[in-house]
Amino acid sequence: IIGVRSEAIPGKLNEVEGLMRGFIPTTLDTSIIDEWYECSNKDSFMCARRLISEEGLLCGGSSGAAMSIALEAAKELNVGQRCVVMLADSARNYLTKFISDDWMRDRKYLEKEVSTKIQRWREMKVSSLDLVYSPTLLASLPCNDCINIMEMKELEQMSVVDERGTPPIEKN
């Protein structure tokens, strides 16, 4: 088990909430920690942004720090060993912080070019995108028919809609 703490740079502000140097929650049993790793604000935020954009996990800075360290620590694993990472916070408290490109640029965590490349789609028309048609299944179809359709189209999942084309309402 590894522990994560903020970078140890004297006088430098730690912007990852909950990862203050010297802050140890009373619920943490430090006797089970095999090794401590330190993570910079930048690595924490960049990894959290990557988890959000690539994996769809709306995690916060502490989770970014945990994943950043886990990616480094996992390089030392042997074949067959596993690495489990707990993502313990959400992006809710960071909407005006590391999720904002401007905030990241102001702190020199993000280069200008990176942001403009990511957002080039903002000026595009949806009709110009090379979108793949996603077929849907009617909720009234028997399950066997749905399975046959999915196998025929070689799909692992399909959206289900009612006769109006809207997702059916779940009945309690």
C-alpha cells in the first residue's frame, strides 16, 4: 500500500485540496503504508484532467494525484501483479480551478497550444463531423430479436427507445 502526499517544496502553495503536507486524516492507519510518494500540483491536475477527458471519470485533484503516483508505481510491478487505485474525490469542488484552461494557464500548468488544440471543435458544425450512425432497438421487441440484431450488426450494446424515439421510462 502506498500513500500520496503533496510535493515538499518550502513556501510553495499546495492547490490540491486535502493533500496538505503534514495533514493526516484520523481515519488513516499509517502503519499499513509501505511507501510514501509525493506528487506535484501540476501532475495531480494533469492526471485528473486526463481521467476526465479519456475515461469520463469526473474526479478531483486528490484522485489525480493518486492515479499519477499509481501509474509510476505500476511500472515496478511484476507480471500478474495488480494495482488498485481509489479515486476518493470528485470534480465538483474544482469547476473553477483545474478544469478551467484559463486557471491552469495562469499557474503555468498548461501551455496555450494544448488548450486551443483540444477546443478546435467548438467552431465546427455537427454536420461536418464524421459521426457513425448508432442504431436503436424498440423497447417492444422480444429480447431474442434484439440479441439477433446485435449479433448481425456485430454490436455489444445498443440504445433502447420507445415508439416515439425516446428512452423508455423506468417503472418502479
